[in-house]
Amino acid sequence: MYRQGIPSPKIAAEAGVAASTVRYHLHLAFQAEPSIRKEHNRAAGSAPRNSPAGVRNMNDIIAFYTAEGRLPSTHGTSSRERAIGVWLHRRKQDAAQGTLSLIYREGLRGIPGWDRPSTRNADDEARWHQRLAELIAFRAVGNDWPRHKKAETEQERVLGVWLHSQRIKHRRSELNEGKEKLLNTILPGWRTGRKRADRFTRTASTR
């Protein structure tokens, strides 16, 4: 921690030991490796300082968590949520590198797991494969391609929205190549969906 620019009093406070104990161990470390002091000074010179804006961000995050029961997202619905979401992401990086300000560390301590890495990407991947498996099962029992509008069941609507989203991404060249290959292999015809004749037939049969 000392190498990262953190002063000995803060190290003592975070470790829960006497400042004299930290100074004693640092004295021994200096004798064994004199360059430690230079590394500390360089890191301290570049270490982020607490700013009024940073403290305001921290307080807004605490208020947001208290009101919403979750952390702000960098993809949030409001510009303020996105802004404090970005700020929090940077503080997570500081925490992982051991350079987080003590004020921020203490202030955010009341939010369980705030400094854990985000699982958003992993969750999105798991959800994508879950929807794929559900669509395979939906088709396997003889159902036509699900519709995202005028669906007959909630299951059809959910799968229809997901499939419609994959088609849009494909048209925009935004669909992951591996996912496109998987869809083409397991569900050929997913891009075109229901045939127009099938729609006319269905409409006629309901009259």
C-alpha cells in the first residue's frame, strides 16, 4: 500500500493497527529496499485527490442506492445516473488497484459489494443462451416462429421480442458472429420467420 502512495497513517487506520507499528515495518523495509520511498512519492504525486464533485458523486450514489436498492448503471435511464455510474466504475478500478481514497472507501462501506466486478456481461450472455434454448423448445413442439406483436401467450411475446431483437442486430451488422452461426445452424430460417402465406392462412381461418 505504501508503494501505491498511501501515507502510513491511512495504512494504519485501514489495517486497524497502531501508526507506530506501520512506521516500524516501513523502517525495516527502507533498509532492505531504499527505492520504496521513491516509489511512494511518485505514486502519491499522481494519486487522485478528493474533490467536492467526487464527494457529491459519492453522496448521490449512497442516496441512489437507498432509494432504488441497487447501484447506478452506466447505461441508466437518466444522465445523472449514467454519470455517477461511470464515476463509481472508476472507483472500483481504484479499489482493485489499492489506490482508493480513504474517504470514498469509508463513505461507500455501507453499500454491500459495491466494489465487486460487474457481472453484467456474464448475465447478458447467460440470458441470451437461455432465450435460445427456450426458442428451440418452443419450435420443437410444432409452434411457428414467435411474434413480438399480437402474441397469443406471454411466452410467445418474450421469445418474439428476443428474436426480433436478433434480426435487428443482424441487419445492422451488430450481431456477434458466433451467435449468428449458432442461430443459422440450430434454427435455420430464423431471419425470415413466418412466411407471408402462413399469415394469410391464419387470418382467413380466424374469420
